[in-house]
Amino acid sequence: MVDSTLWYALATPDLFELMVGGDRVALTRTSAAAQAASDTGDAAVAPMPGVVVVVSIGVGDRVAKGAVVAVVEAMKMENQVLAPLAGVVREVRCSKQETVIANQVLVVIGRDEAVEAG
């Protein structure tokens, strides 16, 4: 207890969570693989810290460039997360109601020549 306020912290190799009073903040560690996917443009990332309110795709789904793959709510506004390229969803790294940080990889998309040619 600090200044009559209850708090706790949880740290794991992939997560740091802090709760003060009734407010919770969770941060996840970005792996080298996730950063590499983001750097090559094969990942849809969170535009800012917020809460995922919609995940509109799943692994194996084909997506067009610019398709909405998720929606992140921040400061009472919904921000669409768009596919950076046409391809096949390889990984979904978020779930509904998950707290995310800015630039966190939410979806990894693999290039698919059939989608790009179509």
C-alpha cells in the first residue's frame, strides 16, 4: 500500500502488469521476430496505446491491402488497423479486450502471389 492506495505489479518474460487502485496497465514485450515482421511491413500494428475492440480476421484468411483487420479504441475513439499488404493472415497476436501498446504487432500477414495478382 502506498499513500493508502493498493497496488500490485506482475512481471514475466513477456508481460509487465501494474494495477494501482482500480486502474490496470499491461505491457507486452515485443520479440525480435515481431519487430522483424513490423520492420518488413508484413505486420499490422496498433496505431497507439488502447484496447482491442474488434478482431475481424483469423489465421488463414486472405486479406486485401487496406482491409480492416482489427479496431483499437483509444481515448473514446475507434482506430481501424489496416492490412499493409494483400496476403494470407499468418498470425493473430491480439484478442478482443486486450490492452495494447503503440506499434505492437497485432496481425502478421504473409505475402501471397495469388492474392497480389488478383
